[in-house]
Amino acid sequence: MVTTTGTTEAPAVASAVPLRTTLLGAARSGGVRMLVLPVSALLGVVVTRLIVENYGTASYAQYGLLVAIGTLLPFADLGVSAAVMNAVGASDHPSTDPRVRGVLITSLRILVGGATVVSLVAVAITVAGLWPSLLGPGLMPGSGPLVAMACLILIAVAMPFGVGQRILAGLGKNHVSIAVNGFQTPLVLTALALLLWLDVPAGPAVAVLAYGATLLLAAVCLVLAARRIRPMLRAAVSGALRVRTVTGGRVLDVAWPMLVQMIALPIAMQTDRIVLSHRAGTDTLAEYNLAAQMFTPIWAVISAAGVTLWPVFAKARARGSTDSPASMALVFGGMAALMAVGIALASPFLADLASGGRIELGPLLVVSFVVLMVLQGLKYPLGMFMTDARGLRFQALVIVAMLPLNVGLSWWLAGPLGAAGPVIGSAVGVLCSQVVANALYIRRELRRRAAAGATA
């Protein structure tokens, strides 16, 4: 990490984290996400209707099953996203910075290697006939395994292209990749309509369209990123191909803790339905599903806005800034609270509209989701502040330590509290491991930076 070594740098350090500019960037990404979500949801309903009416329920069931594979692989980039965003975000001139070039070279090599392994695994599973055992009866006999293999291979091919989105995020252009990826559902709908117009019997293979669209949009983001740091990406690709003669940059110090988080967080936060499936009845699970459907978009908006803080804090860290992220955390928490309370007040109407009056949301469940969303808002600026190797290691270790607390508490509370139990368990886990723990780490880190600056 580069620290300030003279009094002439003081003005730069003092303004390293401009609150207004940063919040405008976060609002831009969050706003684009808010615009994209309802359009995607509406067009998703149209896609569902077309598949069911023209290809049947079995094809739609397989479509949902195979599309879910992508959500089960949140760690597909192997954690190198952290290294790319840190290097690009901290650099004043990423188009010529040799450190950026080294990180991109190593990241591309890792991603290509990972993509090769995933592709070979997809072929091996298909040859061994294991897809029906892995995915269950929802996989259609005959063509189902081949379609599953094609989907997994497309995921693999898209992995190296994902560097483009990370570069854009590092440049403070996360809203660009959000807008580009907003064309995912429209592309799938257009391709599906074309197949239907041509009377192509492609029902079992509709999921391939979704992953094909993902690959195409990742390629678009890569092109946009390449233009913004021209000619750096072309040089990095050329260097990545010359394995024996060109060395890359340091990546694994931040990649492995990021990878641990990518694996641990979904386990900690996405097991609520499984817990309720074991501990409560179908009605309770349906109640949770409906509440989650209402509040999850808030999480998506917070996440989109939060990522914009990564390059801001990376650049501030490189300049030795001692600015605290507390004010941004309060702003994010406040915005999350406003959105969550709005959803909570509308929840009786929304539940009645969505379920035809068959599902009612308990007050404790609604309040629990409001608290969880506020905590998610508070945690994002704190987590984005801690994206150097040491900070990511701390986050990874604390999140892993949180797993038994989160899952165990969710399991225990699901019995007496029903659908609200796992939400409360998740809220306690986030509060302890990602709000309180991160805040204590940041206080210590800021003291360390201040001491280093005083002795420089």
C-alpha cells in the first residue's frame, strides 16, 4: 500500500473520499438497477408464459432448473474480481499502469484455466451420465443432459469475459455494466420469439438462450472496458498468452479471501428456505417466499450502489486516506430503511395482490426483513472499505466464523417463530460479523493509518 510521504500530499488525502461525488455514483448505479428490475421482472413473466404455452410445463421446469445452476456458482470468477477492481480502482492511469497490466495478465490466466476445468467437468458429468442424479427428475430425459452440459460450458466460456465488468466497476462505471446486463431478459425474449416464429422445437434447450445472452453481454462489457483503458487490455491478453516469457502480477493475496466470501456468504444467507423446509410446513415456507420476493429487490439495489464504493476506497487507500466510511454507512442504512419501510407499509396490499388473499405476512416477519435490509445497507460501505488483502482476509475469517451462528440460530428460531426465525438468524449474523466486527476493524485500521502518516 502506498502511503503519503510529504505535506504536499495533504490536500489530496483530505479529499480522498468526496462524499457527494461518491453518493452520486452510488445513486446512479442504484437508480439504473431500480429501472432494470421491474422491466426484467415483467419480461420474465412473458418469457414464462411463452415457454409454458408453447413448449409445456416440463420444458419450463427444466428451464428454471438449469438457469439456477448459474446462481449456484457465485464463485465462478475465482475471486480475481477483487484483484482487478483494486488494481484499476487504485490507479490514476490504468491504461498505462504496469501493476494493472500484471494483475490483468494473471487474472486472465486464472480465469481461462478455471473455464477449462469447468468445461471438462461438464463433459465428464455428461459422459458419465450423472446429470439426472445431480439435477433430479426436473431434468428432461433424452436431450436434458446435453442441454445441461451446454449451459455449464457457456458459463465457463463467459468467465474470462467477466473481467470487463470488473474493470468497469474499478473505473467507477458500474452503472454501465448494470445497464448492459439489463438487456439479458429482452435478449432471451427476442430469441425465444424468433424460435417460435420459425416454429423451431427448442423447448428443452431454452435455458441455453439465457446463458448465451449472458455470454454476449459479458463480451459487450469487455469491449466497453477495453475502450476505456485502451490499449491496456489488448496488451494484457497478449501477455497472458505468453506464459513462459511474461510474468503476471500478484492476485492470490486478495483472490482467495474473496473466493472464501463468495462461497460462505450464499451458504449463510441463502439457506433459510432449506431450514424452513425442514422445520416448518409448506404454508410457512410460502409466507417466507412471498416476503423475500418483496424485500430482495432492495438488497439488489443496495448491492449495485455498494459496488461503486470499491474503487473509491481503493484509491483513497492508495493515497493513505484516514477518512472514515461511517457517514456513507449511515446514508446507505438510511436509504435501505426508507425503501424497506415503504415495502413494509405496502406489504398487506402486495401480499393480497400476489396471493389472492391466500397468504398473509406476519408483523414479526415483515419487521425482521426491514431490520435485515437496514443492516445490509450499513454493512456495504464498511465492507467496501476493507478490500485490501488484510481487510478481505478479516472479512473472510469472520464470515466463516458466522456460518454456524447464522445457520444454527436460524434452525433454532424457525420452530417457535416460523418464517421470521431464519430472517432473525440472518440479521444477527450480519450484525455481528459484518457490521460490528467490520466497524471495530475499521476503527483500528484508521488509527494505524493516522499513526503511519504522523511518522512519515
